[in-house]
Amino acid sequence: MTGARLPRVVLYAPKYGGTARRSEEVLRRVIVAEALSSLSRPHREVLTETVMRNRSVNEAADILGIPLGTAKSRVYYALRALRIVLEERGVST
Amino acid sequence: MTVAHTDVGAYALGLLEEDDRRAFEEHLGDCASCTAELSGLGGMRRLLAGIGPVEVGDEEPEDLSGNITDLVDRRRREDRRRRRGTLVIGLAAGVALVAGGVTAGSAIVSPGGGDEHQHGSPAADVLAMGVRHSATDPSTHAVGIVATRAQPFGTEVGLDLSNVRGPLTCRLVAVMRSGQQQPVTEWAVPPKGYGVPGSPGHLQVHGGVSVKPSDVSRYDVLVEGGGRLVSVPV
């Protein structure tokens, strides 16, 4: 662990400096959070209880008190709706 | 267990539990429309990565069926406009943002997107599309996300590593259920580190092993000279 060695394999090198990357990251979060808030409540809710809280769709279905199949299809339609909202705001996914 | 085409959404986000995931992967092998749909949803997973919970307001729920009908019309436009794998945010979208004293320019390319991705950053692809597992080591505090994808050659593996300072030389190994190990890839961590204050970018590396995803029990990030940064069970 002493001394830096030349990397033998480096497949990914950040292209931007820390500040630029951070501001892009903030921008992404702001835009996505804003787009999420424009979704219908069931759509926003299902994404919040799954991907935002690191839960499986099964766990989210229990929490929301809806059947698993409903939770799964809601995730699907929520994603589609979110993508459309994002595209309308100039974000292509 | 029943598999519906709409499961592709939960699958794309890595939200299916083991049995459902396997069932859907079987379905995916026979379903061209789900395969096509999945490739279009990969970008959404990247976009949603690290977004915290959104406060759910008190307004009345909208009628979902209305949304879906609306989607059909909008989808046509969307399909024409879609450029997969890239994320370009135009400030014409009406979002003005100043962050950390830096004013964003007229177009922003996302981290993990943009040129690196257009030219196919394989690590970002696997991390976005593969089956993801994550772990945080209780003693080193390193955070590892491993994503795997079955390939004809075996398993394609992507690693996202953060909360690590260097200098270190590391390697990722797959530990099989038999106890044998296979190397995935190696890299160096510069002194400033990855995913730490002052160096927020994560390390993303990519490699592969010759066995099926289900033959691997965990992926270990090992440090040259001894020690383990984090072990990610799969």
C-alpha cells in the first residue's frame, strides 16, 4: 500500500474536474427531482418507495398496500411518464 | 409466477427480487419487444441513481388510465426523438442553476454520459443495465456496487467504487461457489481517491469472468499487499 503505482488497467477516467462534475450532478438531481414532482401521485409514490429508498418492488408493494403486479406495472408506466417529462424539458434519455 | 411485459420497468431498475428476476430473464430471451424496451430504459436507471425520496404531496391522485392513453400519443414523439445512451440537458428547458460558484453553460453533459458514454463506456453500460448488488464495508467504509450481465463468454462485470482514498493498487476478483477465484480487473487509486470530499467522482471499471453469473457467490475488491476494501455478495 506504499507509494502510487502506475495503473495497470484504467478503463474510466473522469473527464471533468471535481467542481464541474459536481455541478452537473447537482443539475441532474434538480431536473430529475423536479420531473418526478410533476408525475401523478401513484407514479411518484411507487418510484419513491422503490428506487429512491433502495427497496425491491415486492417491499414497496407491501408498504403501499397494493398487489405486486400493480406495483410492477406502475413502475413501468411511471418510468415512461418520467421519460416523457424529462424529454419535454430537453433531457433525452 | 407470472411474467408481464411491463415487468421490464422494474427489471431495468433492478427492483425485482430473485425469483421474479430469473423468470423475467427467461422471458427476455424470447421477447424481442421487451429486449428493445429494456435498452431504452437503461438511461433511466442512470438518471435516477442517487436521487433521494421525493416528498409526496397531498393532491388527489390522477387517473392512471388517462395517463396511459396520453402516453401512447406522446410515445410516438418520444420514439422519434430518443437518442439512447446520451443525456444532454439544455438550459432552454427553463432551469437556471448556479452550483458551487459555477454557472452551467448552454449544454451540460451528464457524469457517466456524454462522450465517454457515446463511445460506450462499458462500465457505465453494465452498471446501468446489469443486475446490481451493493455493499459497504463496515471497517473500510468503502462502497462497492457490482453489476453483472450474462454474456456468451461468461459474465460481464462492472464495478462502481467510492469512499476510497489512495494510493492503492486494487483488483476485483470473482469468488465462485466452488471457492475458486477469477480475476476481473485491476486498477490504481490515486492519492485523492474516489467518491470522497474533494474527489467526488466514482471509480468505474469493467471486466469479465468465464463463468455464469450464478456460479459466482461474491465479488471482492482486494488491495495489493493484503487486505480487502469491500466484499459484495451476489
